[in-house]
Amino acid sequence: MKLLLVTLMVVLAGALAPTQAGINARLSTFLHSNILTALVSFFVGTLGLLAYSLLLRLKWPPLTGLSQVPWWMWLGGLCGAYLVTVTIIAAPKLGATTMFAFFLAGQMAASLLLDHFGLLGFPVHTLSLWRVFGVFLVACGALLIKYF
């Protein structure tokens, strides 16, 4: 049951991604800046997460422990900022389906490497011809969506 719930959460997150891109792309027409739009998006998200963490009464870790976190672990926020900014730029130019087809192709290609080498704590799933072929088909699907 737990796996089903997590799977449904992922499906919902996937459905929200193009919705967020569309909302942010429209917001950028009012703010006249992709960067300011991404900043507003992250600010509103930060306020939501702050409210939720306060509601759950989560305890903050001691600040001394934060200095022990490897430097590269702080880059997740920059990845998110890049992702949101690119979707704001690309959504009006490519449309939701084309943009996310290429987005998915990029995700799948990177995921193959992360899984194969067990990087960033992912469980190892050895690269195979079939897995590569599956990602190739996703990339072909992205091209079909773009050109037909």
C-alpha cells in the first residue's frame, strides 16, 4: 500500500509540473522577467514549506551540524532554480507536451547514469542494452511530439 501511495504522489507531482510551468509562464508576462518570476515562485513555495513545517512542529537541526554537510549537497536548490527558470522560458515557446517530452528524455538519460553508478545514494541498476533502448525510445517520442 505504501508503494502505491508513493507512486500516486509521483504521478500527481508529474501532473503538477506542466501546470506549474504554465502558471509561471503566465506570471512572467506580468512581471516582465523570467528570473523575477522564478524568484516569486520559490518565495511562495518557501512560505508554503515554512507554514507546513511550523504546522508539523518540525525541529530544526543545530546550526553546527549544517557546517558538516558536503558543499555539493547545497546545489539541489540551484538545480530547482534552473529547472523552474528554464520551464518559464521554454513553456511559451515549445508548449507543455514538447517541453516535458524533452525534459523527460533528459531526466531518463541522467537517471541511467545515476542508477548505473549508484550516484547520490540511488540503488544500483546496472546499465543494459534494454534500459538504454528504453531511454532512446523516450527521446524518439520527444522528437515525434515536437515534429508531428
